[in-house]
Amino acid sequence: MNFSKRISYIAITAALGGLLFGFDTAVISGVITFVKSNFKLDTTLEGWLVSSGLLGCIIGVIITGILSDKIGRKKTLVISGFMFFISGIGCAFAPSFSMLVLARIIGGVGVGMASMISPMYIAEFAPADKRGRLIAYYQLAITIGILLAYFSNALVLSLSQNATGSGSLNLLLADPWRGMLLILCVPSVIFLLMLINMPESPRWLIAVNKKQEAIKILYQIRSKEKAEQELQDIEFAKKKSGNKSISVLKSSIRIPLLIGIVLAVLQQFSGINAIIYYGPSIFQSAGINSSNALLFQVILGAINLVFTFIAIAYADKYGRKLLLKVGLTGIVVSLIICGFLFYTNDTQGILLLILMLVYIACFAFSVGPVTWIIINEIFPTEVRAKGVAICTFALWVAVWLVGQFFPWLLERMGAAATFWTFAAFSLVNLVFSLTVVKETKGKTLEEMNEIFIAPH
Ligand code: BGC
């Protein structure tokens, strides 16, 4: 395998963690109705079914922040893969609602772990001039996972409607939600198999004084000169930091921490998950019939996937900030106009559909991938795992907050005010990106120190 093929294999395998993340978070939208009637859930328990996954995510991020420094990046990826697998089996054969919730928490731990370790692992491997593109593959994988979940839910549902056989397959098809959740095992097994051939991150190896192993791996992924140069840079950065671990709370880490946390939270406050998951019901309430609403969800998912390619093509060429500027401007404008359509009750026409598509396209090439790119490249190796964990933790808390408050906002304040609230947060994100975020394209992870870290 030549260098670029090897790097692509590494990035694609790690990005599969993103696919599992997307799949696991999207699959639940098709499962809820069935689980609800199966276990006769009231609205509190229904809420618990969704938030139990998020609770798992938050636990997963905390575990990964500690584990990935202690046992290494690769083993942490493997553990996340197992979490998905166990969750798939556990959900499918759950004898009671409590067991189902437990299995969902385990899956959530997998999502939380993957959402942190996959992009970080890619960042540590990527050549500086391709890092943006390679981390954007991770975002692409999330969007593929979301779309796959819609299709596999639809497939299991149609199989279950035509099922006539007996035995355990029938059990899975009699309760379609069991089959829907079991499918998670397929990508997790592929992920685990692909991980077998994956090397450990050379940056982590050097951090834990395993230089010889790191050299061996660097020679597999870079030409001799580039490998030597990179080794020198990593070691130099390590010496400069005084060989002792530095704290994330140190003043010099505060700027990257501020940038990472604000971008993570504002990514979610753009309302992305509300629009992906509640978009169809917003549409229904605007008078569009339910089968079109479902088709609309698939169209949204497909646009989300396709437009990620813009980030893949341009994150390294034109930089992260330009993508943020253009994308966030599109997001703010489309959300404001959407709000006006609801305000003036003019929601029947094609314009609302077009605006939502513009919104999702803009998210897909900017805030979606760029947030993950920046979070994973701005911290020095000694604190990367902890820094990334704090930002990813903030992101999941923000996901939870939107999930809790969006239905309330919609009911109490109406759709117009809800869209304008998301627009206001995205405007703050635009101003923040223009003024505080620093351009990181083409810089090595070691050079980030100079951009972000104020002298001690
Ligand atoms: C976000 C997810 C979102 C997804 C949609 C990711 O960047 O972190 O919350 O569901 O994009 O594509």
C-alpha cells in the first residue's frame, strides 16, 4: 500500500466511528413509536428512552478523555466498536424496558466515545495539508450513518409487514424496533474488523515514550524525509512543553478551549438536530401530507451528505474560516426567512422547502465538519485528549439542551420565534468565527502551539 492509500484506509476506518454515531442517533427516530406502544410508555418514559442514549454519550466522552491517554487511541476505538455491538444485541433481545434503556445507554457510550476518538485519531495521523479533508470524511460518515438508518428502518418495517415465518427472526420482525436496532451490529463488526490493521497514533506513542514504535509507524505513512521532519517537530514540541504534563486549565490553553467549546455549543444551537429530526413534523403541521414529509426527511439527509463534499474539497484549500463565514451567512439568512414564512402563515409553498434545503446544505459544508476539524486540531498533544473531551462534552450537553427545550419553544413561542432563536445563535457564531477563531489550514499540529498558545 502506498502512503496515501494507507492514510486513506486509516481515515476511512476511523471515520466509520462517525457512521456508527450517525446511525445510532438517527435509528431511534424510527423506533420510538413502536417501543412506545410495545411497552405502553407515557411521555416521561418516552423522553427517557431518547435521553438515556444522550446520557450514555456524555459518559462515553468522559471515559474517552481519560482512557485515550492511558491505553492509547487504537484500543479506545476498539472499545467504542464493542459498545455499539453489545448495544445492538442488547436492544434487539431486551426482555424489558429497563434492559432496553440499559442497552441504549451502552450504545450512547459508544457514540460518545466514537465522537471524540475518531476525529482525534484522524487529526493525529493526517498530513497537515490534508487534515481538514480527512476529518471532513468523519462528518461525511455521520451523514451516511443518518441516511442508512432511515433506509434500514424502512427496510425492516417492510420486512416485518410481510413476515410469515417463525422462530427468532420472527420475534425480531414481530417487533420491528428490535430488528431496527439489531442492524447496528453490522457496521460495528465491519468497524472492528477494519480496526485490526490499524496502527497506534505516533503522536500518542511519542507522548508515552515509545519512540521506536512511533518511528516504525511514521515510516509507513510518510516518505522518509517527511517522517523524519515530523518526528523532529513532535519531539521538539514535547521538549518545549518541558516533558511534563500541562493542565487544560492553564491560561495558555484557555483560547483553544474557549474556541472549541463555543463552536461546539453553537453548532448545536444552530438547531441542526431539531431540523433533521423534527423537520418532517414541522412540515406536517404546515399542511404537507405525511408520506411527503417522510420523503422530505430522506431528501434532507441526502443534501446533508452531498454538500459535505464541498468541505472535503475546500477545507484545506480555502481554509476553515471561509467555509464558516459563507455557511453561517447562509444559515442565518435561511433561518430568518423561514421564521418570516411561519410568522406570516405563508408555509404552504415550495419556498419553505427550498429554505430548509439551503439551511442544511450550508450546515453540511461549514458548521458541521469545520467544528469537528477545529476542535480536534487546536490542542497540543499533552492536553489534546482532555481538551477535545471537554469540547465534545459541551457539544453533547448542547444536544441534550436543544432536545429538551426545542419542543417547549415550539409550543410556547411558535415556529417563527424558534427559527429566529436558532438564527440569533448562528449570528453569534458568525461574529465569533470572524473575530476570535483563528485560521488553522496547512499548519502542523505542532505549529498550532504558536498560533494559540500564549507564552507561559
Ligand atoms: C453534528 C450532529 C449532527 C450531524 C448532522 C454533526 O456535525 O455534531 O449533531 O446530527 O452533524 O449531519
